[in-house]
Amino acid sequence: MSEFRSAPASRTRSLSRHWSKYCRKRRCKDNFMTTVAIFGVGLIGGSIALSLKGKPDMTVVGHSNRSSSVEKYMQRGVVDYATTSKREAAEQADFIFLCVPVGNLEENLRELSEYKLKPGCIITDVGSTKATITACARTLDLGEAIFIGGHPMAGSERSGVEAASYHLLENAYYVLTPDESTPTEAVDRLKALLAWTRANIVMVDAESHDEIVGAISHLPHMIAVSLVNQVRGYNEKNGLYESLAAGGFRDITRIASGDPTIWRDILINNRTVLLGLLRDWSAETAKFADMLERADGNAIKEAFESAGAFRSRMPERRKGMILSAYDCYVDIPDHPGIVGKITSELGNNRINLSNLQIIESREDVPGILRLSFRSQEALDQAMLLLGNSGYDVHM
């Protein structure tokens, strides 16, 4: 498909005709050609595309309703081919990835049921809720196509196809949620395809997935939002709350800055599970209130000990639903070019920054530079390098 890889959006319609003919010719010549269609080539869809693109006998097709996005996919080399025709992409595909927001999954799946999909075509999604889309699939006539729910548990501080990465899913958990009627052969084919992402495949039923992810991701997001809004209310009477919240409070509540529309759809979609989790959370906070009312120091100590013991057993460097924060702070003197000098030193030693921020919150130093990294390894290397260079570096 190299003849189409650098095509501009202006040629989308003509390419649609040529590409269909090309696929038919090549399929006659090579029965092992695999076409993967990705609807929604953003962070996750783009990362899956990059993992598959260029593999033997593999063609990756990206879809968007906007021709500008189609052109962007091609210019960035994320897919082999891109089109604004959903039907074209779907009916040529052996695998279809629905990488659209949770709130649009059922609509897209219903639309696919109206197409003439290839026999044995596997449809999967990447949504963080699984029960409703799986139930929707059971009600639809997909012909000889098969739906298998999926959820790659990885993310990034950035979004969009610009943030897509070949390495994003590596070592992350990728959950598949087939039900009892799903052919084993189809599950095996999807697992074989996903092996190119280098993710760790986990099998679980859709309902269990939603309960677990609700507890470890959706509930923490709600708690963070509630806590920030609680402090925001206090800050209306005393602006010192906002000033002193810099640092630790901002760090532990960073997930409250998630995309409001995406999280609206996720929470509503998983509301039955979350209502139960919120009741359990209320019971946990009531326990703390009781400990404080009784001034029960031993009970408070035991609560921290049991939580610490369980948390210490969690994998530290495994990718997961909530991004880990790998930050350090550098006291910076008031010298011209000091920030550029520090970042250049990191760059010269091939240590990649994901973000930086200058914080002026202490009287005894002109400023504090907050450095953020994407891995513990990069953070460790940066702290050692800057410490050896004479900078005051701290967590």
C-alpha cells in the first residue's frame, strides 16, 4: 500500500475507489492479508495503529468523519491509509477497533450492524466500561462478525493522535471481556493480533471488569473531583486555600483535571456499580469520623498500617489506569538561563522531560523548578545527574 501512504486529504474519494480495487487484487494474490480498521485514531487508537503498522501482511486503515483528520493521520504516518467513509473501512476489515468515546460506542456498533461485514470479522472497542457495550452487542445482528470487548489500561497526560506512541501499551494490562458464546478461535485471533502491542492480555467477564475498574479508577476520579470542589468552596471565603494547595494537594488530586465530557459518559455508563462503591466509600469515611470522635489513636494507626501494607504489595512500575507521577523539585538560583541550562543538561544525557513548571512559593529561594518524567527510571537518572551537578534536588 506504499502508493497511498503520503496521499493528501484532497484525494480521499479517488483513493477510496483505488484502495478497494487494490485490496481485492492483493487478497486474490495473498489470502493472508490482514486489514485492521481503527475508528478514532487518537491517543489509544493511534498507539494501536503504530503497534500494527508495518507488520507482515498487515494494512492499517484509519477513519474519521473529518477530512482534516484523515490528512493528519496520513501526514504523521500513523496509518497506511485513511478515509472518511466508515462503510468502506468497515467492510474491508478483518479487525475493527472502536476507539471512540464511551458515550458513542453503542451508536457506532449499531451502525456497523447495518454494513456487510466480512465473515469472521472481529469487532472490539477500547472503552473503560464493558457491561453496556457487551449487552448492546448481544442485541444486534452482526452477521458472521464477532464482538469482543476490550480495554487497554494505559494513558498519557496528553491526548489526540499527536500523543500516540508505539510504546504506549507496552507492559500495560489489556483486558478482553469475551462472553460464553464467543468462539475460542476468535479470542485467540484477537490475542495474536494484540501481541504486537506488547501488552499483557487479561481475560475477565464484562461485569467484573466494571466493578474492578470502577473501584480503582472511576471512584478515585470522583473522590478527587469532590475533594477539589470542597476546597474550592472553602477558598471562596479564604484565598489562602488555593495558595497553600500548591504541591502535595495538587499532586494527589491531579486526576480531577480529566476531560469533563469523557468522564461524564464513563460515570453515567457505569453508574450502577459506582452508586454501590460510593455507598461503601461513605461507610469508610464514617469509620474515620467515628475514630476521630472517640479520639481512637490505635484505630487510626491500624487503618494507616493496613492501607500501607496492602499498597506496598501493588506493582510499582506497571502501567495502569491512573498515571503514575514521576516528579522532582529543583531549587533554582536567580541566574539568567538557569532553566535552559538544566533542561539542556537533561537532554544532552538523553533524559526526556514530560513537563516542567516554575513554582515561586518559598521566601528563601528565588524559585523551584518542578520536573515531570514518564518513568521512574528517567526520574532516578535525572535526580542523580542534577544532584551530581550541584543542584539541590528533592522529591
